Amino acid sequence: MKRSLSLLVLIPVLLNLTVAVLSADTYSRYDFPPGFIFGSATSAYQVEGAASEDGRTPSIWDAFTHAGYANGATGDIAADHYHKYKMHQMSLPLATVSMSLWLTCFLQEDVKLMAEMGLDAYRFSISWSRLIPNGRGPVNPKGLEFYNNLIDELISHGILPHVTLNNYDLPQALEDEYGGWIDRRIVKDFTAYADVCFREFGDRVSYWTTVNEPNVFAIGGYDQGISPPKHCSSPFGTNCTRGNSCSEPYIAVHNILLAHASAARLYRIKYQGKQQGFIGLSIFAFGAVPSTNSTEDVMATQRMVDFYIGWIANPLVFGDYPDAIKKFAGSRMPSFTNHESELVRGSFDFLGVMHYSTFNVQDSPGSLELKQRDFDMDIAASISNYDDFFTASEWPILPWGLQGVLEYLKQAYGNPPIYILENGQRTPRNSTLEDTSRVKYLQASIGSVLDAIRNGSDTRGYFVWSFLDVFELLDGYESGYGLYYIDLDDPDLKRYPKLSRDWYSHFLKGGSVSPDGVIELQKNFSALSQGHFFQ
């Protein structure tokens, strides 16, 4: 049986829903509702670097990479955003510094690059082990200073900070002490950590995402063992040394939902009235279509929806897991008490969506006959083009998949406010600055968002993944999604704008975009980039 990782959603026509295909090929940002936010995103371990500086302690992601599980790469330095988010004052008088050196330093100010691009917002995550090194207890003054300075720098440039509290990087101290997300004690520790963040940053941060994509975090980290904290068991994972793939993914998500609900309740009681902010949780959402028109494949695709989207969204909206998960996972699936159900239900102001690609789903009923099953086998479905997720040099451009995700969330969950917190195209990292394929991908994707909004979706923001080429979860530095390329061979990690950066900047500043405009943009970019080392 081919195994599935990605989050899938049923295309609306399969649910007898009607989607108006408006084909927004030519549009500008002024076609979007007033107040719609356009931004770009990174996360702490993937971009900050300074892994052992200023009091930061290891996270589960540090432990994972230092064990050699990311092609031997680590986020120890990453994009060095910790030192390069702004231009620091030079210790030498300007007269003693060469103009070329001064310009190089000037150009590496990341927040200034964001402002020059025209971003409305920047989504980043806070490193829990940088802010509270032991996972609980005293706050690290240097960590507090860094995030205060970053937030202030963003605001001074007119950029809204969108903050994620945890993105795959739980403090290793808590993992060592009690197993992290698979132990109920994490709820109290996460709530205390969130309290520090709300208290210290909430006067300037209005958008909080508690935990990043808990669905695939649990599958990769507690079933397949391909991501932190690498819990798995045979025969479902490889090189497994600890964990239980049959039960731990369900336990981890259950505790994440309880931790999210606890933090959201704290925020609403103690902070929201004064700070007037919003809190939510994000879901990794791939599009899906049945491999055939057979009833079996259509039903298998619906199970994918229940297991992936419903796993997170159903408790948030309805207070319980989908019936399909409870039926097939049985006693391995934790249950909510009535009190917990009430805490989780409605504990969000928005849902975050991560979307990258679309896959074909087929029925695989034989897995249900096995006595020992993991999350994937419980679904009794597989993905026919699953390997493309890991091996494709460029993901295909299928914008209707994103529109389908938004339409499904509208119809199935009462049209909640949505922020697309990640969307982007994977390409080989050392290919070219003229990333025309990424431009076409972004243009088609943003157009599909506009189509969904015109059809009634309450989508309120869109963030490109990623602002820079960063350390990637599955392959380290082999692939890149960034609007800026980073030369890893340059000690200064110089940033180089890609064609996609120019396209996005043109759009952000009110320019109309169309397929024909990509060709002209590419011509102008080629003329300007002759001095870059790729040429």
C-alpha cells in the first residue's frame, strides 16, 4: 500500500457544490476586499540561525537535524535572520568603511527588504526555547529583546506582525522531561508560554496562530518519523527508536487541540478585550481528486477530508472528531470530555491554511483488515502520485485545488475567516533567479483566491511561502521557495531578489498582473540581473 502524508480536501463538485469558475487571470490587489492582507512567511528555526547564541537552548528540531535526519543540514545558521533582520549600527565611522561594504550591509536588512517589496504583513514564529530556554520558568532577556526589536522594526516600516507560537520546535527540555506533545502536562506549559507572549508582545501583535499545522506535524513526527521529534514504530516508520505509530499521532493532536483551546481561552479572558487581537490554528490543506469516478474512490477521498481537515476543524467548529476517525481508529483515538469539548469548540477567530499542491486519491480497503494500523492505514485510501511530493523538482500549477479547499471550508464549516498562511512553489535551490514557474504558480494561486472570495469565501489574507530561501523541513537546503535567494557560500549570506520577488512587489504596489505581463517582466529582469552570479 502506498502511504499518504499530505492533507487532502474533496473538490467541491464532488460534494454537489457549485463553484463559479471566474478565471481571474488578470487582476490587481484592488480587486480584493478592503483590508485584505498580503504578506510573506518564514519560521524561527528555518530562518533565524543563532541556534546557540544569547541563551537559546535546543528544540526538538535541533535534535532532529543534529542526528543527521535532514540531509546532514541544520538550522544552526539558516538565513541568519537573527542578525540580519535590521542593519545594526557599525562600530567604525562611515568614512573608514568602503562604500561597497556599507551598501552590502545596507542591503541585507531583511525588514527593509520586506518594506521595499511592499509587504502588508510578515508571518514569523517565536522560538519557545529562545524565549523560555527550559520550556517553563524564567524568560530569557536576550530572547525577549530580539522579538521586541523585530516586532518594533516591522511596525516602524508599516508591516503587520503575524505570529505563530510553535512551529515544529518544542523545547527539547520538555521532550526529555515528559515526552512533549504526547503528555497532558504540555497543556499547562504551552499556556504559560503563550501567556508570556501575549503579555510581552500583544500590545503590538494582533494576529496569533497557536500551533503550526498540527495534522502533518503529528503524522510526520509521531507516525512516519520523518520530522521532529521522530517518534515512530515498525513497520510504519524507518530507523525507529521510540514511539508508537498506531496511537501517538492521535494523542499528540489531541493535546495540541487542548493546548490551543487553553491558550485561546486565556487570551480571550485576559488580553483580547484590551489588545483587540485575533487567535487561530492552522491546517495543512492539500487539494485532492478521486483517481477515478468510482464510488469507492469518491468515498476514499471523503475519508481523506475527514481524517485530515476534519481531524482539526471538526473539534474547533463542532467540539468532536469526525465519526469516520472515531470508527476506524477506535480506542486509539482519545476522546473529549464534555468540558473539553466546550473549551475546544469555537476556540478560534480564524483558521490558517497551508496549501501547496493537489493529489489523486484511490480506495485502499485492504488496510482495514490489518490488526495493527497507523493513521494512514486507518484512512483506507492512498495517493497515486504521492512520490511527487518528495521527488518533483517543481510542483505543478493546479490553482483550482486551492479554490476547492476554500470552498470546502466555506460549505462544511460555516464559512470561517481564513488566512492562507503558506502558499508557494518548490524548486531546486540552485537553479535560477528567473523563477518564471514560481511567478506563474503565484499568479494562478492568488487568482484562485480571488475567485473563491467572489464566490463567497471569507478569506482575509494571503502569505507567500517563503520570504527567503530557508532551511526546509524535508530536505534542508536542497529546495527553495523563497522570493529571495541566499548565497550559502557567501560568508555574509547575501540576498538576491528573484523574478518572483519583482512580480509580487509589482502586484503589492497596485500593478495589474496577467499571464502576458510575466513575459515582459522576465525581459526586464534579465536585463537587470546580468551581474548576478547565476548568469
